[in-house]
Amino acid sequence: MQIPPKIIVLTGTPGVGKTVVAKALASKLNAQYISLGNIVKEENLVLEVDEARDTIVVDLKKLSKRIKEILGKSMGCVVIEGHYAPDVVPESFAPYIFVLRRELGKLKAEFEARGYDERKISENLASEMLDVCLVNAVGKHGLERVDEIDVTDMRVKDVVDEILKALDGRKSFKIGVVDWFSKLEEDGRLDEILALLEKF
Ligand SMILES: Nc1ncnc2c1ncn2[C@@H]1O[C@H](COP(=O)(O)OP(=O)(O)OP(=O)(O)O)[C@@H](O)[C@H]1O
Ligand SMILES: [Mg+2]
């Protein structure tokens, strides 16, 4: 009988570091690395291109089917990353889900460096501020399978170590570790970020 693979999911707002952390983690664990973004591109699993939002609408139904197929054949350990990963990895595979969080100022700088327009920056900052990925992950897979990590001042290596600690049981899974509203207020940046969101 085939042993079910151990599935590790990394999710979070664009720019939090899913790709770099997932690659480092997969290499450390000798695990299979799966990027949902790459599969979507390679297999053209796109429903439509939303020009106004400068984004694509992914065919989640087809992507879920593909992921189920891939995981069905996988053995050992698999690291899957993508901000819609909790939507396409079935609950029945009992994935361990890590939601990476990154402070809004750093994210904004990342988006500017990527050349995102104002609307795309606002939309993504709003998503981080409102815990969209976290709420979605917990909604789909339950509190006990989700761990939230504030990666803001962490090196990639340290994020990988945090994930390994949680997987080994040296640390319990925990959510509620960030509060961006209070942090922005403390840093005197709340008005600046809210003004950005108003444009969105
Ligand atoms: N812990 C970290 N320390 C320093 N830089 C980091 C860290 N994590 C990510 N980065 C840098 O931040 C940028 C964004 O990381 P990455 O591309 O992995 O994000 P992502 O979550 O995969 O984004 P997307 O959803 O758009 O694919 C990269 O330039 C990466 O090198
Ligand atoms: Mg990425």
C-alpha cells in the first residue's frame, strides 16, 4: 500500500516569500517542490485575464483536479506554494499549512520594486491587512492545521527552521501572531496606508 505523502502548504499574500522559503524548505527536506503559479502557467489553467486588475483569474477547478492527480502519485514529502494553495489541496490529504505574513511597509516596497500599479499595490496591501489568506486557510482546513509566521525580520533560513519546529512538534501551531492595524498605528503609518487603500 502506498503511504500518503506528507503535504506542506505555504500560502500568503504575494511578495511574502512563499517561493524562496518553499524552495529552501523542500531542499532541506529532500521534498518535491510544487509551485502552483508554475503549473498554472505551464498548463495554461487560466479562466480569464483581468486587464483592469493586471491579474489572471485561475481555473481553480482544473487546478484542483491536477493537484489531486499529482498528490495521488506522490510519495514522501511535498512542499506546495501559492496563495490559493489551501483552495486546491484537498482536506483529505491533511496538509500542514503555513501562512507567511510580512509587514505592510516591506510588502509595499516589494510591490513597488516589481512595478505594480497603484491599484494592484492597494489590493494586495488590503489583502494582507485583512488577513485574507489566513482566514481562507483556517476556513478550509481548520485551526489546528494552520500555523502563522511573521517573516518580516526573519532570514529565509530562520523561517525554514520555524516551519521544521512546528512539523516536529517542538512548537505548536498558532495563529493570531500579527496585528497590522496596531503595528501601523505604533509606527505612525496608519493614515498613509489607509489613504492608499481608499484609492482601491
Ligand atoms: N525572509 C526573507 N528575507 C529577505 N528577503 C526575502 C525573504 N523572503 C522573501 N524575500 C524576498 O522577497 C521577494 C519576494 O519573495 P517571493 O518571490 O518568494 O514571494 P512570493 O510570496 O513567492 O510572491 P508571489 O506570490 O508573487 O509569487 C524576493 O525578492 C525574495 O528574495
Ligand atoms: Mg512566488
